[in-house]
Amino acid sequence: MSRLAVPLHAKHPSFTATSDTATRTVVVLAFDDLLLLNAAGPLEVFAAIPRLLGGDFASQPPYRLLLASPLGGQITSVSGISATTLSLQQIDQQAPVIDTLIVAGGPGMAALEANEQACAWLSQRATHIRRLCSIGTGAFALAAAGLLDGRKVVTHWKFAEELQARYPRVICQTDALYLHDHNLWTCGGATAGIDLALGLVEHDLGPHVALSLARYFTVFLWRSAEQPQLSASLKAQSTALRTDPDVRLARLHAWIAGNLNGDLRVERLAEQFGMSPRHFARAYVAATGETPAQAVESLRLEAACRVLATTSEPIKRIAETVGFGREERMRRAFQKQLGTSPLGYRQQMKAAPASLPPFPMGIALQGLAH
């Protein structure tokens, strides 16, 4: 565990629900060949609250969870794991009032999208649902039901162009992690569904509850809605894997991300990559359009954003831990890339977690010549 991480104690203080304490019914719409994490991720977040936090939440769980599919019965995910679901007719009987409806995604989405009865049900029930959500390609079903016209949405980055082309009245964002447009919440993919669920919990029960869940699930709370679906490190690695057969770039950027507070001068990077410093520096700039120092700064900035958002550690200590060294150096990087100071970023995060400046947009890397 990072020395900046805030541990979740084994016996966490009991929480008292200070907002609306009525139990909210959450329905996840699933189907055959769904991505299991699309459904299980959000459900686990909601289900963990009574067990982890106790207090009023133990005696009156804040969420009632139902898993549905068009016909009900057993469905099988792409991983081969089966689950028992309620039919849409049974949902109507057991849940006349739905607080939050989440449509999962996965390869089987095409069948759900083409299911006229399911789309008609979505269209009819949506008018009486407080929050409508989709995970990844679940947005296609909402679009087919006519529920996304004129709305800002996000889907998995791989299918964003297809969604926009097939449903031109939808305002599809191409890179955001998740979006909150009034009562509509959409996100980019499986793990982003956990971020979305944490956002829903924060909206309902407050930031302390959401932060406690984030600590337990070892994720970062309040990743900005505008944050790219691929982090700076992951984007660098995934691009390298497409262009560098021996994956040396992917390994280099994984190594950088794990050694942010170490010596990351061009000489050290060149040694790690297996080139002379001069050759490495020239090849890097030629391939990426930026210097190795700029890439390192983006990765350090992204790490600093995460720590600022999830801890109350002093800014000076954060600067040292993520490799900036001096607080003033980190402040200049924030002003240059995000247009705010580290303190300003932290204050914005506390005040309005869904509308923060984005983390660094990542590093568009190409392969280096041998």
C-alpha cells in the first residue's frame, strides 16, 4: 500500500444516513452474453454498504437490488458464468417503482437492441425512473428505445463511432470515462461501471460513504467524468503494444509508472530501454512528438491528481512522493496542463466531483525504432 493511501480499518465507524433513507430499488438489465463485470461491479458496490458501514445502513439497507433480463430465468455471460434473473413482467410486479435502472453491456447487446418488446419496456418505464444508466455498450439499447436523442452520452471507446453513426441524434462523447447528464448516467466500460456506481452512491449518501467503499474496493474515488477511458500509463502501453512487436515501450512505461519518485532523466530511461541517451531522445521525439520529460510529467501529474482526490495528505508530501520533488514544480505542471493549482484541484474535487478538470489526456505514443 502506498504510504499516502488511507487505510480502511477492520472495524470502521458506523455511519448514519443523513440524506433520504428510503430504500431505493436498483434494477440491472442483463442478457445472454453480457460482460459479467458490467452487472456485478455496480451491484457489488451497492450491496457492500450494509456489510461494511453498519449503523442505519445495516438495519435499513439503502438499496434493493434486482437482476432482470427480457424473458427471465437463467442467462449466461460471455465468461460462461450463469445467473438467475427476473423477467420484465416480474419486475413490473415486484418493482412498480424503480429508482435506478442500469443497462449492462457486452457482445449480446445486439439481441437486446433488436428486441422490440424490451425496447418498448425501457421506453415506457423510463418516464417514471429517477435515474437511467448504461454500462459500456448498454447505451445501444437505450438509444434503440429512443431515450438518448439529444442527450450527451458515452460508451466504450471502441464502439463510440458506431453509436454516433447509427444514432445520429445522440451526442456521443468519444473519450470520457463517464457522463452525468441530468437523470442520465452513462460510462465507458466494465470497470468504469464501478466508478459510475460510486458516483451514484456519492449522489445519494454523500462523499464519506462513497470514499469508504472506494477504499474497500481499492479503487480511486471520483475519477473525473471527463477523464479519458485510457489513463496516461495504459494509453502509452496499449499504443506501444500495437506498434512495437517486442513490447519494449510498454514495459518502459509500466516501469516509469512504478518508479515515479525515482531518477527518470533521459539517461536513466535510455538505459532502461537499451539505447544511448542521444539516440533514445531523438527517437522518442520523432515517434511521439514530445520529449521523454514531457511524458514523465504527464504520468506524475496523473498520479498527483489521484492522491489529491483521495487523501488529505499535504501537497508538499504529494509532490515528493510522485516525483516532482518541489511543490513549486508540481504547481507549475498543474497550471500548464490543467489550468489550476494542486490546492485548487483538491478544492474543486471536494466541491463538485462530477465536473472537475480532466486528468492529463494521456500520451499518444508510437513505436521507437530499434
